Amino acid sequence: MSFIGPFRTISSLILASASPRRKTLLQDLGLEFEIIEAQVEEQPRAGEKPEEFVRRTACDKTGAVAREKAASWVLGADTAVVHENRVLGKPEDAAQALSVLQSLAGQNHVVHTGFCLENVKEQVSVSRVVTTEVSFFPFSEEIAAAYVATGEPLDKAGAYGIQGCGGFLVERIHGSYSNVVGLPLAEVIRELLLYKVITPRPG
């Protein structure tokens, strides 16, 4: 028997992101949606705090698609890994990935995800920022290099994937696990239910 998620989509829903992780998180809940990748610049502005940056970028992505699809509900998100007030993007190469991982070993860092849900026709636009604190155990350079050699860190912000084999680096988290993956599900589902975009499947 194939798995059927606990929710179903009852209004037109668009995910304004090409992230395979966000796609999987929503699909695993049983949701049906269209994917339209928003083309917006994802660079912090001068003096912009990481929390402000992810909220603004999420809203920019959502708005760019929502203006073209006015009758649909559009969900956009942006995630930043932050250590010592520095946003850690995707590493450019293996050497940079190794450097980032070494800086995080035995340290705490935070993951901020901003998300926005918008429907132009209904004149609704809501956005939130969810923060999770992540602690890595004090691993050696040899361990970091072995992980980099898997190739997994190279397309991940902060140079690790908590949902992949990189989960072994994580000693503990405080807050939403799915937020670290890329979408804070409890908060997103709450909004989708509130605006009747989705509904629980009958038992």
C-alpha cells in the first residue's frame, strides 16, 4: 500500500522555488502544487540583518509569481545559515566547503527561513521568519574532509545537509528540524489551513 499524506490541496497552490527539498517536504504531506521558480536577486542589502534578508527575499520570490498568477496561492521561501552574524551560502568548491565546516565544528549556528504566502485576488499576503539553533559536535578536519568528499556539501548552504548523511554532524537542534531542511512545516501548514488552501484528508 502506497503512502498517502495527511493533507490534500483544495485551492490552486504554487511553490515559487525550485528547491528539491522544499518540493519533497510538501509532497510528503500529500499536497499537489505547481512549481514556478521565481527569478529574483538573492543578495543581502547593506546593513540588512539575516532575518530581514530571508523575509524580504521570500516575499520577493512570492510576489514575482503572484503578480502573474493572481488567482492562485503562492508560497515562497528563503533560507540562510548564519554563524557569528555571517551568512554562509553554498560553497564555491570543496576547499571552501571544508573551510566552512571547520569553522562550524564544535560551534552553534542558526538557520533562518523566511516564508511568504500570497494571493493577489484575495488580497492576502502573510510572511514569517522561523529560526532554529543547530549545534555541531567538535569533529576533526579529517572527518570534515571525508564528508566533503561525498559531494553532498557542495550544493548546500552552510556546506551540510541535515536530511542527508550530513546529519551525523549535528549534536542537537533547538527548534524546527524541517526549517533547517528549508521549510518550517508546522508554521507553513498552519497558514495553509487558515486560508483553506489545504484540508486534512478524511480518516
